[in-house]
Amino acid sequence: MGAFEYTAVDPSGKEKKGVLEGETPRQVRQLLRDRQLLPIAVTEVAEKDASRKFDISFRRSLSPTDLALITRQLATLVQASMPLEESLLAIGEQNETPRVQSIVLGVRARVMEGFSFADGLAEFPKAFPDLYCATVAAGEQSGHLDAVLERLADYTESRQELRQKVLNAMIYPIVLTVLAVAIVSGMLAYVVPKVVGVFANTDRELPMLTSFLIGLSEFLQSYGILMLVVLIALAIGAWKLLQQPGPREQFDRFLLRVPLVGRLVRGYNTARFTRTFSILMGSGVPILEGLHISAQVVTNMPMKAAVEDAALRIREGEGIGKSLGDSGHFPPLCIHLISAGEASGKLETMLERAAGNQEREMDGLIGTLLNILEPALIIGMGAMVLLIVLAILLPIFQLNELVG
């Protein structure tokens, strides 16, 4: 039995979409007719998802929030001794988002056909990454799927929490910056010309600050839209350039050399790598496979290459800590903890500690930066407004001196 997405029309002519389970598309169409619905399109979920692999789309199949929620629900139901197919059916019926529902029921359909759970997840690569599938496969092979799902649930929730913290931390500075630029640009383009323009036709020489702002205002009025178009074009061009491996690697190396930015990039990627490697080790995934999968969550190209190079050196008999440490991209404390874990046979525990240390350090560093950035933005905006006010007031002061 498979899962099928359908589009149908009810007797009133209103279009309806949803997901139904059935043996064949023909059976699903008959089920729709029994419900007084006229079927327009019926497509099997797995086939539909596979066809989207070649589409250029910015939409992800599952958001991090959806993935974390599904994993927690699945772990809870499996630990309650509910059969896997019933658990997937319950989660699919519980979720009200059609796309999420179709993916869950599509995985269930593959399980019902005799595929393993990991193979069913692999049918939807945009929704379930390699880490997810490999961990589930290890849990199935070891017979501890419930414990592995619990680890995955903790992992997906911690990643979502870290991601949400970063996003929430950046909202205020971004909004403040956009508002500041918009307000100052509006004042320069519309307010300053009307107020200061009164003095432009006088015979007296205007103050340097006033003349500068008048010139800047005229420039924005004449070329403001063109500048905006050029900036957008440059941003798109830079984004496309950074999709190429060579420029992307050079840019990532540059980021690692920038004092404060490099520390943030290094800490963020180290936390993701160690947390991912830890859950893979705890789930019974072989070390080399775990390293290859963990490298995929590292966004910085030199650090990712260092992990892949370490996997090759470990295959030749070298230690994990030394292989990663020789690159110089990972924090020394992290390397020492990994080496201690290898020596004591507690690699999973030490990886968890390394991930926890990096996450706490990142939280503290981001908090400190925000505490500095927010007042700095306010002061900068105040300084720009002060300059505009001074440019308006200085000619008035000159007129007062003449009258006096």
C-alpha cells in the first residue's frame, strides 16, 4: 500500500488537496469518487518527491522545526511499544501540513512494502539527511531503534534550538540597521533638500557640512535607485560566485583569519561537528562513516576538508585527535577532549563535552557581541541624525549673526 497526493473537486466546484493511502492510483480515484469528489490528479508521494530532485527550488521538504517535532513524536511512540507503521500513521494523521503528512505517509508506505525504515527515509533525501538515515540504520541493525530515535530527537531539538537562538539574536540588530538606513536615506532624499535648499540660493557661502549634505542629497535623488539596483546585482553576483568551490574556499579561509568572525565560524562549525559525531558514535555507526557524515554538517570548506582528510589518515592508523589537530582549524580544547576520549575508550562522552563547551562558548560570545552591537547601532544612528540636524542649524545660526 502506498501514499498518494491528490487534487480533486467537490460538488460545489471547490478544489481540495490531500493524501490518501491505496494500492494503486486507480483505487485512490475510486475512493475519492466514493467521497463525492472528482479526481483531477493522483500522484504517488515517492515518485513526486523523486521528480523534485531535479527541480531548482529554494523550498526545503521539511523545516528544522518539523523534523524535530516528527522525531520527538516518533521516539515517544516507538518507546511506548507501538509498531513502527502504526506510529508513522499516527504522526501523519496528527500533522495538518499536507507536505509533511505526505512525506510521513510515504515513508510508511515503503515500510509496509517491506523496506527497512532507513531505506524508507532515504526515499526523501531533501527531508531526511544522510546523518538521519545512517543513524536510523544503525539503530535497526543493533535492535535499539527506540534509544537511537531518542538520541535523534534530542539532537534535532538541540540543533533547532541553536539555530533559533542565532536567528532571534540577529533579528533586533537587522531590524534596527534597516530602519536606520531607511530613516537616514529618507531624510537625505526628501527632508534635507526642502529645509536646507532655502539657503542654497543665498549669496553667502554655506558651511562645509551643509554643502556636503546638499550634494549627497542631490546624488541620492539622481542615482539612488540606480545605486540600489547595482547593490542588488552585486549581492546576487557575489552569492553566485560563492557557489563555486574555488572562490568559496578562499572566502571561507579569509573568514577564519578575521579575528572575531573566525572565532565565531570555528566555534559554530566545531559545535555542529562534535555534536553530530557524538550521536553517530552513540548509535553504533562506524568511525569512518561517522566522520564522512559529520563532515557534511560543516559549512566552512577548509574545516570540512580537514575532517575528510582526517578520515583518510585514520584509515591508515592515525588517531582522531591528532588527525584533526594537525589542520589547526579546530580549538585546542576540543582536540584534547577527543584525544582523551580515544585513550579512555569514552569517545562519545568526550565528544558530547566538547560540543557542550563550544555551544556554551558560542552562546556567551554571541550574547556579548549583541550587548555591544545594539548600543553601537543606536549611537551610530544618533550620530547620523545629529549631523543632519547640525547641517540644518548651521545656516540658521549664520543668519542670526547677520541679523544681530
